[in-house]
Amino acid sequence: MISTSILIQSEEAFTRFIEEFRDERDEVKYEQAISEMAVKGQKSIVIDFKDIYAYDTDLARVILSNPEDHLPYFDIAAFSKLRMRDPLHADQIKRVHVRFRGLPSETLLRKVGSEHISSLVMVNGIIVRASAVQPFIIRAAFRCTSCGEIILLDQTDQFLKTPKECSACNSRRGFELIPKESVFVDSQRITIQERPEELPAGQLPRQVNVEIKDDLVDTARPGDRVSITGSIGIIRRQGRGGVLRTFDFVLEANNIDVSGREMELLEITEEDEERIRELASDPWIHRRILQSIAPSIYGLDAIKESIMYLLFSGVSKELPDVRIRGDINVLLVGDPGTGKSQLLQFASKSAPRGLLTTGRGSTAAGLTAAVVKEGGTGNFVLEAGALVLGDKGICCIDEMDKMRDEDRGAIHPAMEQQVVSIAKGGIVATLNARTSLLAAANPTLGRYNPYQTIAQNMNLPVTILSRFDLIFVLRDLPEAEKDAKLAEHILRLHLAAGTPVTAPLETELLRKYISYSKGINPVMTEEVITSFRDFYVRMRTASMEGGEASAISITARQLESLVRLAEARARVHLREEVTVEDAEASIALMQRSLEQVGIDVTTGEIDIDILYTGKPRSLQMQLQKVLTVISEMERVTGVVKDEDLFDALLQDHGINRTESARLIGVLMRDGTIYSPRPGFYKRTS
């Protein structure tokens, strides 16, 4: 136990620090901050620890080694200063908290151990769980039931202490808590976890519970990245036979800095910024970055280009009525062994904030958010999923076709509206999921069938397919010249004995380049708007010329995708404006994607209905003819006999028996018609 005289000395040293420390402008920094507390409505004064270290190293060491004893005295000193400056505000808030930020060194969550108990540390992590706000008693007022005497008792332990005896009548029992006379503050428990990019390979992420009180409550929510300063404490574990010898760590938060809502994801020094600007001045920087995307994988230039744009992303627009997303979603569908998983792994590592998960091991709650019951208290707490943790970053989902239907349905709003809404256990919340989605899936029958649509090849609903900006098909086709180059590329990798392929930009520099580019919001010029408008109108006009039965080649959703791609390409060059070159490149990439997945295999035309409905326009028109005939025959006979239906289709529309049987089978599978008995059909009412 530290003597009171030492505590008073540290309080006096802290008071001198507040009175004397001056900033670069020669102003008394913290005296001024205390004066402005009333104007800003603050209860706390935040102090940069480097200032204390520069002023008095002994005081800094005392704070680091024993914060629990010294901080209450610092609070008193700051409150005294506030009372002199603004007594009205002091009486209103009743207490001042001294909070520290920016300790000399960060303690990794993985390294928190017994040597840190009762010392001040700074940890960085991501919030994965947050409880509801609860009142926490700091001074309890008890009434003696025997004589009515009111006894005030300061609460310092984790358990509520009651008086041992009444000071008036010496009674040892019958004390009643008086909430109105007691002093409470808000409290909340959050759980922080190691950030995904800092997690060692093959290790489970470490977590620590954090107790936050008073004005720190609700300053951060699940999914936010935080830097927390606080003292490490311990909580006793209770067993059947009594208190166990093992304890749980808990971090008593002194200050929380939320970094999850800012774009500064990586620390970029002046040297880094100078190098990035120098790289951006190279007219071939687009090609150099493209060559740095998964350099060990041969070819796939169009797919690598789409991943590059996904990493840089477009610009989000916050309009008064709606929010237009800037994040780009890309889906890769392909044969086994075409490098899909390696591309996803590279993207998750290259992004300043990236998560990688697989469809088989992901549930709806794991991807979005969950409400779970907290052990011990039984309270419901909110737990963030992968899409929420990947906010302002990218989330890669491998083997997406292996996910259960109910789990896939949970990511619908996250892909377009970029929010995760949850209403369970009395908790109704909306969490941000502003993340780009890079997904990979295998065809249903193992290999991609070019004579079927993308929806027929995959076990994915069209509602998800339509939300991807770009979809690419990777097919493993024998081709002598290409196969020879691919084989040589792979064998050269093995010949190098583990030496990585030299990329123009190493991964760390690429991550910093991407992070730096996020601060640039390129705008479109009139020339770009004209270019996009002409392309859109040209594609739509081509759809109109074929009449009602013609395929719709493009919709407004693809137009927005083009804008996002062009903005991302401008960010690659660190340009403030989108150029016509960016627009033409994004149009070419979009056409490349549509030519692979939006082709009606019957007519050979680009048909966007394949992505929106799963059926090409030509098939929809044929199905409509069959339904019309069935409806007309139903009005006469009640049910339709198959032979009569085949004859009517052949005579009225020239559809032969084989094609008619196929169309009827499609309508049966969709549930549009049904067979009440063999050989007869009826529309589903």
C-alpha cells in the first residue's frame, strides 16, 4: 500500500503539470482544456502521455506502474481546477475523469500476462461483443431498519459491501439500500479481440473483457477498431468448493480511441507518402499494380484487374434519402484448380483490412451478427460477425456454393444496403457492414457447362447474383500454347526453391498505397458522364430494337457498377477526377464479364435477365406462351390434358413436342403449374 504522503506528492506534481505545460504555440494546454470543458459539455480531460513523459519522467513512471492508486488523486486535482474555473459546471457533473492516450508502447493482446496486473497498458483490437448499459454503484446509501439511520459507504470492490454495524444503534443486521441517495454511474462490458491482420497463422484470436464506465459508455460498438488505455485487473473464478486459484483478466478502461470510423487504416509516414506520390506519377502505375496482384498465379488479367478495383473501391455517396455504395462486389465461378482460393487469400492479405472465411464453416450469425447470452450474468449481448468486423475493408468468402440457403440469405442486405439489422433477445440494432465482397464458388456438377446459364451452373439464388458488380468464369480448357506457358510458369516457381516471384510493389507497400488512396474521392467530368450515358443508351436501344421478345442487355444497376469501377481506376492513379480512359476501361471490363455470364445460350445475345431472374428472355417468352395456352384451356375444361396441350402449342406457336415437354418441366419445377393426376396440368392459384 502506497503511503498517503507519496500520493499527495504525485497529485501536486500533476497539478504543476496542468498549470505549467505549454504546447508548440506556447499556450497552457491543459489549463485551456479544463476551461473549455463546460462549453463542450465534457466530463473528462484527455492527456497525451508523451506530454507527461516530456515534463516529468518520474511522474510518468508512477502512473504506468500504479494507476489505480494515483488516478483518483489526479481526478481530484482536475476537479479542483474546474471548480476554480467554472463552479457551475463542476457542481453539475460532480466529478472529472483524467484520461490518458498514446502510451509509449503498445501491449499486444496476445502478450497480456500476469506481469501487467495493476499496471497501465495500451492495447489495440476490434470490438466483437458489447453488453447493454447498466447502472454501477460507486457510493451506496443504506438505511438501518432498526433506527432509520442513513449510512454512506464507498464501494471499491467488485461485490456490493454492506455496513458491518449501524453507527447509531450498533445493530449488525437489517440494512436497506436507498437508490435515491446512492451514487451511480453508467457501466458497460465489451470484449475486444485481436485484429485479423495481426493474427499469427494457425492461432485462435485472443480476447479480453473490458469494463467501461461513465462517459466512455457507448462510445464504441461491435465492429469498431479501438485503442484502449487502462489498467489490467483480475476477476476471481468461483468453483463448487470455493474460490479457485486461477483468475480471469479484465481491463478497466481509462480511455478509448475509436479508429474504426476513419479511413486512416495504416500508419503512413512522410517518407511513405513521398514514395507513394512518386509511384503514382508513373504513367504505367496501373500496369505495375496489376502485376503485383497475385504474381505467382499465371494469367487471369481481367480477374486480377477486377480484384485491383475491388481493393481500391469506388466512392460512397451519402444522399439525404439514400446511400449509394462505393464498394465493389466480385464473384469468381470456375472449375477446380483454376486458382480461385489463392486469389482470395492474396486479396485478404493485401487489403488494409481483410477477412477470409469459407462457405462451409460460416453461418448467418457468424457472417452478420448474433445475440448471445453472456455467461454468469445471463444478459444478452451483441456479437459482431465477419461482415461487420470487415467494415471499411473487404470480406472474402470461399466455397460460397457450399453455404446453406438460410445463411446465404443473411448477406443480401449487407451486399447492397451495407448494413446488418438484427432484432433478437430484446436487442434491436443496425450495424455497419461497408465491406467489399469477393466470393468464389464451384459449379454444381464440378465443371462449368457453357450450354447452361450461370444460374443453372450454380447453386446460388439470382437475388445474390444480381448484387455482384462483376462475375467471371474460370474454365480449365486444353489449349496447347497456353498450357505450355502455364506449365513452365508453375515449374519455374518450384525451381526457384521457395523464392517468391518479384512483384513491382511488395505487399506492405501495396497495402499502404491502397490505404492512402482511400483519402482521395475522384469526381466525374462531363466527358465521362457523356461516355457512360452514350454506352447505356446504346445498349438499351439495342434491346428495344428486337421488340418485346428481345433481351435486356443492361440495367441501371450495371450503370452504377461502371461508375464505381471508373472511380476505383482513378484512385489507382491517385487522380482527383475520373477520365474518359477510366470510363472506357471500366466499360471494357463490364462487357468482358457480361460476355461470360450474361449470354443467352439459345440466341447468343447479352441478356441481363439471366442474372436477375435466372432465365434468359427468350426462355421467359416461351414459358409465357405455354402459360397463356394453359390458362385459355383451363377456362374451358378446368384441367388441361397433356396431349391437347402439345397439339395447341404446336398449332398456335410452332413449339414441337420435345420443346413443349421441356418447358412444362421448367414450369413444374418452379411451382407455376402442377399435375393433379398423371397426364393433366393445372395452374397454381
